[in-house]
Amino acid sequence: MRISVVVPVLNDADELRGCLAALLGQSRPADEIVVVDNGCSDDSAAVALAAGARVIEEPVRGIPAAAAAGYDSATGDVIARLDADSRPGPDWLARIETAFETDAELSALSGPGEFIGLEGWRAAAARVLYMDAFFLSVGAAMAHPVLFGSNLAMRRSAWDRARDGVDRTDPELHDDIDLSFQFSAADRVVVDRSLSVGISARPFDDPAAMRRRFSRAFRTIFRNWRTSPPSQRWLERARG
């Protein structure tokens, strides 16, 4: 099984350096790392090349376009995804490989993020009010588990089925939610809560950025509900 890891980036060279270092320290190495340069003006591309990653350019700004371009370019049987601020543990890829090898029906796999630097009540609040709420509420909105963009993996065949349905043009969409909506009740999508990665706590220090995240989530959900309403999705799940 070949595993590709896709990392979109826009002017985040320092965070990307840490992400790639964590990938290079995996007990099961990635077969390829694809860094998507989404119009960087810093040295992100140089950082990626120095770490042995393959760099592709996506001129259309926004994570939806950059992530999709990376998935298209990936050559692995399984396509994993991290963000530049993701910090996977050393067994992250090994666990992904085991999950897909032992479950032939598995289409996609995801896990949560743990906010780096948050401690005590702030860490607990972030986990419950942000991460747990994300998986619970958005999963209910689409009638199956939702993928978390900073920590996901899917079979190449699953992406081939989903790729024409994702929106690549609207930078104000949550690409992971939009991707998740392309899976149906017939697809086996799993969230493994123990498969966590470290992620940046920067949004909690920027109220405007946090508001944008919630706004993008609602925008993505309501757009997909136009063609795939929750009642229809839950009925399909009940029948399946």
C-alpha cells in the first residue's frame, strides 16, 4: 500500500517546517509528500523541497482549491491530509496503514486535533466546545461521521468518486465538511478518537478567525443541504 500525504500551505513556512519534520519522523514513512503552494510569498516551497516533498502550485486561492489539487496530484493508494500546523505522532501513518489494510470497506478515516499549548480548563473547553462539538453537530448534519481536515485519510478510489462533487472555487467553504458531504450512507467513514494530531491553538487568540471558521462551516452545510437535505441523508442511512 502506497500512502501519499497532502499538505496545503499559504505563507506558513515555520509551521510547515514542523509538520514536515514530524512526517519525516514517522515509523512508517510516507511514500510521497505533496505540498500545495497556494500562492506563497515566503519560503514555504523551499522548506518543502528541503524536506524531500514534491511541490505543486495551485493559483486559485483558498483551501478548497489547494486541497483538491493535492488530492488530484497524489499517487498513493491512500491519500492522507495534514495542515501546515498539524503535528502527527510517530505512529500516525502506521496506524492509518493498519486501518485500511484490515478494513477493506473503509473509505475514509479521521481523528481529532489536540490544541498545542492549551492547558487546564482552556484545553478542556477547546476539546468539548470546539472539537467534540464539531464531530457531533456536523456529523448529525450529514448523517455520518465528518472528516477533520487537519487529520484525515481516504482511499484513492474514494477521492475519485468524490472529486467532481467538491467545490474548488469558493474560498469561504470548509473543504473538509464539503468533502465529507460527498460520501453517502454506502461509504464507510470512521472517526477514530484516539488517532489525534497536535494542531495550533492560534484561532483561540483571534476572535475574527474563529468567527470565520464558524461562518464557513454553516455556509458549507447549508450549500450542501440544497442538493442533499438532512432528512434524505438520514433516511438513506436508516435504509442502509
